Amino acid sequence: MRIGVAGVGRIGTMHAANLTALPQVDEVLLYDPVPGRAEVAATADGARAVSDLDELLSASDGVLVATPTDTHPALVRACLAAGTPVLCEKPIAADLAAMRALVDEIEATNVPVLVGFQRRFDPAMVELRRRVVTGELGAIYHVRTTGFDASPPDFAYLPSSGGIFRDLLIHDLDAIPWLVGEPVVEVYASGSVQVNEAFAQADDVDNAVVLLRFAGGTHAVISGGRHDPLGYDHRIEVLGARDSVAVGLDGRTPLHTDLNSNDNAYPGFPERFRHAYRNEMLVFTEVLAGRADNPSPARDSLVSLGLADACEKSRRTGQPVRSDQ
């Protein structure tokens, strides 16, 4: 099996390294529109650089798209035209109208398209969802997530980031409905600027809280922000009628527990979700081989992006927003 990687920045290079470690992958092919970039990455990863996108598509059994967001729709469509399965980093399109059109095109074909919400591939999250689906937790009363970057992103990135709900908390807005299995009927969000005025200048916030109300009565609370002085923190807790489960609360969680220090906290998302990213590549190859179902189909991305837009509207108006997902 040969897998192509389009885009060899930080995330694409990580994916390429994980792919080369899989025994079922015979070759990893790298393409990047920046001249020379793929060749440098190929030397580091033990992969092979190709000269253009056409060569990548024709030589690959599947393609991973890790280029900037504004290029995703065109690259996904190129994969569809070539009949090449694709795993695309989130989001597959920057706005709901463009995403709806692309999802319709995807579903009109038989080409597998996976969206790279890595938490859906995290073994612990997969097990948590199994327990929810099988009823082991009972009726879900409450979900709570925490998501904080260790350090703020490059301030030059902020104007094009899409804002905290689309960029950072979109993962929670994807994972929570996936776990609960019901539609969100109401959204309330609040945000503030506490880390740096650069966020205000970009018409964004750097700390936020979201309340989701589901059709069956379950509530979810999301809290997140752009700076945690101890490290990268992402946790999820699910309280049910029969059991209560937490994922991401371990010896590397950046917390001082009982005032004891933690000197080995996660420095960033690649370390916190190392197992998720590795399993993501494994599952992609299993989908290509016809041995696994797609755990992150394109249509599901409409839910998280719609919720992100509702969060932004609520933050700006100070009012709850009815969800039409």
C-alpha cells in the first residue's frame, strides 16, 4: 500500500512519520507546493518526494491532505476526480455553504473521505464512546471538557484562524455530539480577552466557555483558552446514570493536584494525542483495505462547524442560540 501526503508542515510531517512506521504501508509519497520542502521532509521521514499533485494522486492508494484550510476543497475534489480515498485535516471547507456543497459531492461518489478529527481515533475516546453507545454509562446526565493550549498561537495566524470556536474548540464541538448521539438544540457561549490584546485586535477572544443543551436533556460544558502556564490540557468527563468516566486525566495532565507539582506535563497536542494520531493513520489504512468503517465522515463536520458558528453568534449577542443541526 502506498500513501500520499499533500502538505509537509508540522502536522503533515508527523503524519508521514507515523505512516512510515506502519508495516502495511510500503511507501509514503510526499508533495508540497513549496519547492524543496517535500525533499527535505522525505529525507527526515524515509519517504519519497514527488514533483506534483498529479503524480501523488496517480501513485497513491490513498492521500492525506495536510495543507492550509483554504486549499482543502480543491484537493479533496482532485482526489474524488481521481477516485483516490482521502483523509483531510479539519476543516474540509472554511464555511458552511462551501462545506455543504463539498459534502454533497463526496456522497455522490463511492470514494472514502475521512476528516482528521483526531479525537475520534483516540483509543481512550473510542472506548468511552463504546461504553456510551452500549449503555454501560446509562443515561448521560452531563459532559464536561477542558481544552487549553500551553502557549498562544503565532499572533500573525489569528486573523485567518477562524476564531477560538472554529480553531480550538471545534474538536470539542465535534467530539461531544459524537459521544452523546443526540442533536444539540441550544448553544450559549461567552468569551473574553485575558491573554493578549492581539486576540481583540483580530476580533477574537482567548478564553471561552460554551454550554450545549441536547434534545434529550443532557448538558455539556466546554471551557478552553489559549494559555496554560503548566502545559497542554485536554480532558473530557462524562457523568451517566450508571458510571462516570474521565479521559485525559493522567500523570501528565498539567495540574497541581493537592498542591503537588507536575514536572512532566504535556507540552502540546502532538504529545497529548500521540496515540490518537498513530491510530488515525492505522485506521485510514484499514478503511482503504475495506476492513474498517469510516469513523469520521464528511457530513459529521457540518455539525461541529454549525455549532462553532452558533457559538460565535452567541458570544457576540450575549444570547442563547437555537441550533438547527
